[in-house]
Amino acid sequence: MRKTGIVALAAIAALALAGCSGSAEGASDGGSAEIRVWLVGTDTPDDARTYLKETFEEQNPGSTLVIEEQQWNGLVDKYTTALSGSDSPDVVEIGNTQAAAFTSAGAFTDLTDKYDELGGDNLLQGFVEAGTYDGKIYAYPYYSGARVVFYTPQVFDGEVPTTFDEYVEAGIAMKEAGTASGIYAPGKDWYNMLPYVWENGGFVAEQQDDGTWKAGFSSEGGIAGLEQLQSVYLNATSAPKDGDETNAQVPFCEGNVGFLSAPSWFMGSLKAEADADTPGCPDTFGKDATAFALPGKDGGAAQAFAGGSNIAVAANSANQDLAYEALKIMLSVEYQELLAANGMIPATSEAKDALPDDAVTAAAAAAAESARLTPAAPKWADVEASEVIKNALVKIAQGKDVTKIARGLDAEIEEILNS
């Protein structure tokens, strides 16, 4: 079992208890400073970044704002080190599944009293819950993006499947007919594994009456879901068995993919110009690309993973007041409308009218109604950082015994969550 995350988070907690953190009120002198905002990946569009920097510097003369982009891979370990040090960033984006680890460790400033000012009941309540610990709000919603299934009529021109089993069957049929990946399913893409488990009646992990956590990949539904996933790995995809979802637009733009499940903003990757740093294919397979909500076992929308992020003020930021001013801009209707225009579900319902009026957004809205989060366990981030789920899925993709792998995975998850 991996210990680094747990040790570093303990260090954060110790600093918080020692009085190095506090509320946003009066925690700095409000003077000028350089505010460092950590955003993760390329999801936040350039126009939103520009708006944040220019608006902050206009509203806070003499201060500057610097955006420092981080990567999702290795993020938990990097944050546990950075947030516990004296050179902490001021405002951070954190994945909604990772938030509980940091809120429970005292890594973020308590912003409970800012709830109404930051949007109140108009905010995404599931993400408010993800950023809440022991009745206090430490991390607020940033954006959400339900996963939808992308395809292009140039590759798949049949009837859109209406049940989960039909979806799998169509993917297998495409592979047999010559499409390299009827369903694009790299072995380490655990986000898109979850609907297989959930739709077959399994679960990830549930808290018991005594407070301990029980993992459910080896439950009856979990096994059924992982066996169905293994049939996709073996019969419906040519994606790397040890690969992840990074740059999935590459095989799609080569015309080698029938169905590809990704967040709604993936369309931006497909529409990116061919000479962009990360090129898309706006004139070929991305031109007519569209999407549908992954169908459930009995129809309707499947229980898919609700991706997205929270934002927070770092407890060890030396500039609490200014950091809060930056966070407040990020939750403003004007800023959130910029995210919405790029296909992200905004943190506040007041910005939803800026969402594009197209098939992908409609599919995302349908998917969001049934979307689910990972367990709100304080140590869930350590499960992610350990990569035990990814490692198990690679073995399943290689055709190894599902039941044995699932039992071993549950044991590893329970050891981490209950340690």
C-alpha cells in the first residue's frame, strides 16, 4: 500500500491545527501581492484564464495573478507536498473525487460563511457536498461535465443504441466489421469502467454502520460488470491495454473509433485546428462528430461518472483576502459563462443559458441526471494515487481471471480507506 499521500496529508493537518490556517476573513493585510492560481490540465479555456487575470488585476491594483498549469497525473502527491509547505499556491483546482482527502486534512480555508455570496443554492449541490467536511464548506464547485458517447456518422451510421447491452453489442459488431475500436477502451481508463459496475448492480465502496468502508468490485454486480467490460477489452477495442484516456482524439481523428466516452468538452479537442499544440480534426472525422448519453441497462441514461472540479483557497496561502477575491471571480456568472460556452456544466445555474444549443450539450444534460460520484471517503484520493484500480483493469484487459482480480482489488481499496 502507498503511504506518501497519507503522510503528507497528516503534515497538512498538523499545520492546520498549529494555527497556520484559518478563515478568509482577516487572514492577510489585504495589500498587494502575487496570487498563484493552480489550474489542472487544459480544460479551462484561454478566454476564461485571460478574464480571470485581467479582472483580478483591475479590481486589485498593485497585485498580479499568475496561472500555473498542473497535470492530473501525480496531482495528489504534488498537492500534498505543496499545500503543506510555506510556498503554497493561493487558489487551487482539485478533482471532485480528490477533494475529500484535502478538506478532511485541513488543507483548505473554511469558506462556509461565503456560501450565499458565492452563489448559494444556485451552485451544483453535489459538488458543494464533495467540498464539505464535518459540516463546513472548504471547496466550492468549479465546473462539471457528464460523460457522453462521441461518434461520427462517417464511422458509425446505424441506430443509436438504447440500452447498455445494445451499446456493447454494437461496439463488438463494429470491431468485427473492421473498425479498430468499436468502443475505445484503454485499460487504465477507470472513469469509463464505472458504468459497467454500476449498471450491473455493483458498487465501488460503501461506508458501513461501524464507520469502516467496504469495497464492492467483487460483489455479484461488480463481477458481472467487470466481465462485461472484459468482453469489450477482448472483442470491441484495439486501444492499448496499458494505456489511458489521454489524447483520445488521436485515434478518433484517424477514423479508427466507433464509440468514445468522454466529458462533453471533448468536442473542443476534436474541433481544435490541425496546427494547434494538441491538434484535432475539424475538417475530417471531427467535422460531423456528435454524441449521445450512454444508455442504461433498462434504457434512459446510464449511471456514468460525473467528472469535474472544485476550487479552494489554500489554508497556507499567505494572501487569504486576495486569494478569496480570485476565487470569487472564478465563481462569478461572467466567468462561469465562459466555461459554459465551452461545453462545461457551470458551477452556478445562473450561467447555464450560455451552454451551446447542440446535440452534445443536450446529451450531457441527459447524462447529468443519472451521473454519480466516487465515494466521499477522506482517503479516496489515496486510492486514486495508488493506481490500484488502473493496475487491476490492465490485468482484466489482458484476459486474466476477473473474480480473482476483483477480490484482490477490494482488499487493497479497503486497506487504504480503513487505514
